[in-house]
Amino acid sequence: MVENWGIKTKIPVNLDGNNFVKTGTNTNMIVTLVHVWVKPEKTKEFIEASIENHQESVKEPGNLRFDFLRDAQDENKFVLYEAYESESAALLHKDTAHYKKWRDRVADMMAQPRRGEKHIILSPTDKNLW
């Protein structure tokens, strides 16, 4: 059992701040939750485009996980769960052909602008556990 800041876990949790993004470094594994609201008449097409984007995104160097989720209460709301081993790997994602294709293809399908929320991964810190 490991204890950091009074939190006991079986896997070490990175709470000491040594390599958090606040220091300006790119050493943190990060997750971005992208919330997307889609026009009802565009939902099927959005799903197709997003699955295609997902299938290519998981092949990217530095990608830990890329999930495509649909809200259980609102069938027109989706979340992209994008986990990368560093900020720089996440930025490279936005420069890929498949991301640009997805971005351009779904732009007019959205009922409102998508919203991304960036998070720092605290656990697991071992990339092999992803």
C-alpha cells in the first residue's frame, strides 16, 4: 500500500507535483473529455464519422486510450475520452489527417460548440496499466 497526501492506494498516485503541467513541462499523462451535442437529424452520421476517427486515433504514438461514448440520458450527447501520455502527444493528435477529416466533417452536425475539459492523470501512472 502506498500513501500520498493521506490517500492510500495499491498503485502509486502522482500527487507530489513534480511533473504536473503547472510547471510548464510536457511530462504528464493527460485526458481530455470532449463533450459534443449533435443535431438529432445528424446523429447517425456523427456516430459513423466518430467511430472512424476513434479507429485511427488508437493507433497514434502516445495514445493511451480513445473512447467514444454516448450519454445514457440524451442520445444526441456524446463524449470523447482521449488519454495521451503527454501534452505533446495530445497536440500531435490534432495535426493528424484523420482528426482534421473528423473535425471538418462533423462541424455542421453539432447543435452547439463542443467543449473540451483537460485533466491530469493521477492514477494509474504506469503506462503499461492502460
